[in-house]
Amino acid sequence: MNATHGGRWYGDLPWRRAQSTRDTHTAPQSLGTIGSQPELFRMRVRAMDDVSVAELHGELDLLAHARLTPQMDMLTRPERPAIVMDLGGVTFMDASGLRLLLRAQDRVRERDGTLDILPDTRWVAMIMRMTGTGTGFRLLERLPPRLT
């Protein structure tokens, strides 16, 4: 049991991108390093009663989409999954990141589950509204007290 979060962490999935000269000049601030490579995104999942809370951190871009899709598929695999995605740690999201969320939403609906999104930043909520995808998700203003 993790006393800080009131739940048990069962996944901490950091991913790294090989640095190139281009990355050195254009990449946003990394979340830290693993070895000599910056950690640009990760997903942490914790189980709280019957709900899985997935915290996404860093850049949700094409690389994150490719690397996180298998983990998202595992998260959305059970029958009637109940998932809350906390996007508070997301520093960048492009169409690939949005596609990752939409894929998770489709899989959850196929299994009669629920997927709630905690955008936590104005720009993530704005992107979802501008693209019309915000209406398909139930957007939360904050985590329910039992999940904090």
C-alpha cells in the first residue's frame, strides 16, 4: 500500500528517446534522466478499489503513442474497466497523443466501461474542445476524494 497515494502502484512505465542534435536544441525540458537519456514521457497506474488511475507525464506525441499503446491496451482490456486518466503532468500533446486517448476511449466503450479525463491544464482542455473530442470524454475538474 502506498501511503502517499492511498493505493498500490502497479505500473511505472518510463520511456526514453535517443538524443540527437535536433533533440538537444528543440526538446522541451525533460522529466529527468535514465542513464544518459532524458525521460520524455511516462505513465503511472495505480489501483484504487475498482478504479484504475493512470497518470500521464511528459510529451504525448508520436513516440509516446507508439510506446504507450500496448500499456493502454492492457489497462483497457478487462471487462467493464473504470479508468481515470490524469493529464496534469502532460507538457505537450499533439494529434498522436489525442489519438492515444481516443483509442483508449473506444476500447473502454466496447467493454461497457468508463473513462474519465482529468485535463488539469487549460491548454489540454482547450485542445480537446477545439478538436471536438472533449465532448466524447467525461472531463473532471479534480480527482474524486476517494481517489486522491
